[in-house]
Amino acid sequence: MKIAIIGAGHIGSAIVTCLAQGHLYNEKDIIVSNPNIDKLERLQEHFPAIHITTDNQQAISEAEVIVLAINPWKVDEVLSPLRFSRTQILVSLVSGVCISHLAHLTEAEMPIFRAVPNMAITERSSLTLIASRGTDKEYQQLIKQIFEEGGKCLFLQEKQLDTTSALTSSGIAFALKYMQAVMQAGIELGIPGKDAMQMAAYSMEGATELILNHNTHPLLEIEKVTTPGGTTIKGLNELEHKGFTSSIIQAIKSSATTLIDKEEEDAENFR
């Protein structure tokens, strides 16, 4: 089974890396298209057997699955000239562009999915959110297998996709922002930046494992390390005094609202 990835930016390259190192596809079954040949050649240096092209139609001509990994404002320009078969499957990684819009552009009555992985897919640690419309279980299982090469999958209704992606995809950036802040504090305290970064990363890994492995609640784990008069409770109170929890909530809501507004506008245009 052949798969085509249209787009070789950060997320497109991440998908290629995940699939080329996985078990579902051979490198020779992966074809990547992008207008920038330099990006394609850099990918091929790492995975010599993949096929590369600057011609999108050539890329999709023999592919059973087509993954769209481009910027939202390029969707019409890229999809409109292409000719698809109804036996092909389109998987869009484009944020804020609804399935109705994609179906209008393809005109092939093909199965269409939207998927929202995050950059941890290269480490097989992404939670990929997936939505579809009018697809059967066989197609859903195939797409699930593809993205399970890079971690876990969760199927949702399309109307939930943009809201939840603020927690998963944008959430990676928010977590990294916390790590950066810890590094800066460590440097100010005289700790080398690289050491501070590792301390922050392992602390976040430990917190994650506690939650995922024991199905517990963050508050319960926090209470275990907040002794009366101790250093941790002083730091936690300072975070609350500075509005840490409120800032995180507002950041996620802001990211979600932006995506929801874009999709509602998009859907309205194609009713």
C-alpha cells in the first residue's frame, strides 16, 4: 500500500519520519511532494528509499492514502487542480479546515479524515485526534493503524476536534514553554542551561507517568509533595498568586476559540 504526503514542512516531515521508521510502510512505499526541492532532498538524505517529487498530481497518482500537511491558506490552491479517485483516502492535517470544504475541493466522493497529531509523533508519543464523516470501520481501522505508528489515537466528532486540539497539539507548545521557564530560572540560580533543561524534562516525564500509569488526579499527586511549611507549597502559592492556572486556562481557550471561529466561517461558506 502506497502513501503520499503532500507537504514537507515540520509536520509533513514528522509524518514521513514516523512512517519510514515504523512497521506499516516500507520507505519505498512513501512518496513526498513539496515545491521546495531542498526540503525533499534533506528528507531523502535520512530516508534514501522514499520517493520525492515537486508534482502533487504525480505524488497522488498511485497512492491509496493521501496525507495533506500544508498551511491552511494553501488548501484551495493545492487541492483544486488535483484529480482524485473515490477509492483513495484523504487525510488532512490542516487545522481549521472542515471536511465539507475538503469534500467540495476534491469532488470525488472519497473518504475524508481530519487528523491532529503533534510533533511528538516522531518519538512515537503523539496523541493523534481523528475525525471523519461518512467513513466505515474498515477505513477507520486503517487510519488508526497509520497514526498508531506514532503513538495513541482518539476518534472524535469533527465539532470536537478543534477544541481538543488546543489541549494536545497546542498543549505541546505550552508544556515546552514551561520547560523554557524552568531553564531560565535554573540559569539564574547558577545551574547550567543544559542541566536545567534535563531536570525540567525528566520532571515532566515523571509527572506524566504518574498520571498515565496510575489513573490518578493531578491534585492528589500534588498533595503528596506539599508538606506544611515546605518549599513546594510556597512555590505553588506563588504560581497561583501570579495567575498560573488562570493563564493556562485562558491560553487553551484562546487557541481553541481561534480554531473554532475559523472552522465555523469555513463551514458557513460551503453550506
